[in-house]
Amino acid sequence: MNIMSEVLEKIYRGIIIMEMTFYGYKRPDGKVGVRNNVLILPASVCASDTTRIIASQVKGCVTFNNQNGCSQVPPDQEFTMDVMAGFAANPNIYGTVVVSLGCENCQMSLVVEAIKSRTNKPIETVIIQEEGGTLKAIEKGVRLAKNLTQEASMLKREEFPISELIVGTECGGSDPTSGLAANPLVGELSDRLVKLGATSILSETTEFIGAEHILAKRAKNKEISDRIYEIVHRYEKSIQMVGVDVRDGNPSPGNKAGGITTLEEKSLGCIHKGGHNTINAVYDYAKPVVEKGLVIMDTPGNDPSSVAGMVAGGAQIIVFTTGRGTPTGNPISPVIKITGNRMTYKNMEVNTDFDASPVIYGPEKISDLADKLLQMVIDTANGKLTKAEALGYIEIGIMRACNYV
Amino acid sequence: MRYKERRYFTVVNAILIDDKDNVVSVIEQVLKGDDVIFETKNGKAITIKALEDIPIYHKIAVRDIVEGSYIIKYGEHIGVAATDIKTGMHVHEHNVRSVRENL
């Protein structure tokens, strides 16, 4: 290719990129969703079976198994409250039916207040003990859910700029190809999203350890830089409470056999998902993400818990890299899974959306693959189901600081 | 050659992540004496000779690294050379020290 055509090619790409849009659902709070479901929200573990039954009766509902919501120390209860409120506020949700038992710590009034502090979308409530048991609660819940999904079905998708998207990045079941192919590819995707005015979230504080000084150097200002050190140190301290040093045995023998020499190298492979941009903000777990560009959220390395934190923060789409392959999904936001391991792609193709192994083995270049991946993100935003969605994977976890009381 | 099927335009068996890096990761088992070929970011192919066996996904030095200087991957420091490392040598625990900041 001569220089002229190369320049033209870049301009052409630039124009295409600047005009990129997706079709989403406008919410009354001004945000834009890529799905249009009704959330049947269990306020505690004691309401989770009831929400499962309600959601199974009504088309267009999503729910999940909430293991928490009661018997938790205040910091843990705050994590749970933020995940519940954030899920309800996530723009992929049309409206919410909150179901509580009645006597749990996460009282209905608290949950409703937390949701209302984040969004003005429809909320309905069912309290099992007040309704008079399972059957009455389910009947009320089903009626409310049916009304909401019928209302939701009237909405039409409209065209919005990509800058309305918040994309969360995550890695799980990593292997040596993660740091060589899938994570650098997601880094390229992050760079493209940021250039288009969207938001990319870098997560998993455990995987910043050893590379925190490198992330801190990329912070927008001193305050953000200090916050990066703060979340890493806080994380290490919380693990030390049970007498464990996160840095011990890291990299693991398996990591070393796979060619990883130092913790810095391992963490650099992980943080590559965030790309090369300035870090504009650091959010605590499951707090609302408002800044554009590249931001960090303090989440654990545990995949479903980390994904839940970003979804509660407002991420409409998750991009998930894996070495070994995983079926994981999320009830609220589509999870796009990517592997750089071509054996895994063959072995777990039913669960894996994108084959990043050409980053290693060619013939495509990483920049071409990143364009393809961006297109997959847009297709997903437009409504195409991810493999995890099509197969019905909805597990979640919620970050925890300590034991139940 | 064992790896001739790999790419149709260049035969590579190692990946350079950032042009600043002084190591590359091999993408197949490399034996002592093998050529290790990788591409720079602007598509130039570079060949070095492996001075020892390198397991798949492990690192090989693409420049001479003197004792005490940084090992660079992802364009960042991942450790310090514990001994002099010659171009073509295996770079791993046996010749790298972690330089984690004491934070």
C-alpha cells in the first residue's frame, strides 16, 4: 500500500468511527439501555426463590440469586445495597419489582430509597411477610411484572452515539495467551471506545498489585493517583485480616510454568485491558460511573462479583477475556467473551464469542481485530444476543469484606 | 521448518508486544539454535538465534541486557536482570529479580 492510500484508508476509518452509533432504549433518567428487561429484584437471600418463580412466569423479566441482604456487617451491607440499587438503575432495565421477605437488614424502604437516589424509573414492591406468604406474594409480583413488561414492550430502539456506552472489562480463567492476545486486544478496544467518547472500566484490584505504580503514573491528577494506591492497599489489608498476604505465591507455579516471571509482568498483562489512555476516575465497588474515558473500579478478582460491580456502576456491556474458557454471563448486561487461545476457542466455541488467537498466529493484525471486536460490541448493543445470554447464564456474586454475623 | 504454516506473509514464532521491549514471547517450543522471528510494530521482521531451549510462551532476550538493567515487556519494567543476559537467552526466574516497589 502506498502512503497516499494508507492515509486515505485512515481518514476513511476515522470517518466511519466518528459516525458510529447504536440503537438503544432511552430511559426517563436520560441514560440509554441496550436491553429492555424488567428486573425482579430479591432484597435478600430469603426472597431469591420467590423472584425466581415470578421471573419464570413473566416474559421479559430477569432476576438472580442474591445470597446476601441480611446478617451482614455495615460495609458488606453497603456492597449489597449498591449492587441492588445499581442493577435496578442500570439502563438495560426498564423497571423493577423489588421483592423482600420483610425482616431482613436490607429493608424494603432502604432498597427503594437507594434505587430512587440513582434513577426515576418505575419501581414496584412486594413484601412476602406482609402479603401473607409465597402464593400471595407471587401473585402480586406476577401482576406487577406483567404490567411492567407490557409497558416495556411498547418502547422502540432509537439511534444514539457510541459515547452513551459504558463497557466493563474483565478477565477470568487466564492463561499465557491472555496477556499476549486477548488482553492487548481488549486494550485496543478500550482505546477506540475512549476515542469515541465512551467509557471503559478497568476492574479487578487484585490484578493491579505490582503494577499499581504504573497505573498511578497514568492517572489524570494526584488525587486519582492517590486513589489507585489507596484501593490496592485497602484490598491487601482486607486480605491480611485473615492472615493472608496476596503477594505470597504470586505469580503461581502455574503462571511461572506458563512463562510469567514476576508479579509485575502478570499484573501488566491484566491491566492491558484498559488500553493506553489517562485514568480519569477511580470508583468504589458498584458506585455509579459518571466520568467518560478510561476509569477504574475497585472490584475483586472473582469474576461474577467483579462483573456485578461494573454492571451496578452502569456498564451496559461487559467484555470478558479468558484463556481456559468459561460459560459466565450476567442477568442485566450482555457479556462478550474473548479468548486468545485457539484450542480453547475450538473446545469452548459454544461459550466464546470472539477468537483473538490471530493476534498471536495471524494473519489478521491486532488493529483489524480490534475493529471487528468494536463491531461485535455495537452488534451486541443493537440487540444481538451473546452466547452467554442465548444459553441463559445469569450467575452473579457480590463483593464481601468478612463473614456473616 | 516446523512453523512455516503459521502466517502467510511472514514466518514468525515469537510476539513482540511493545517496540520498547527487550524480550519477546515465543509462541511455540523453541530449541537451542533455532531461529526466533518476530515482527516489530511497523511490520519489520527480525531474526535472532536461540542460545538455549525456550518453552512455549516463555521469554527470550532480543537485546543484550546487562546485569542490573531492566527487563522490559508491555513497554514497562517487569524486573531487573540478575546476571548479564545475552540476545537469544531464556529470560525467566533464574536470571530476573522482581523490583516491586516497597509501597
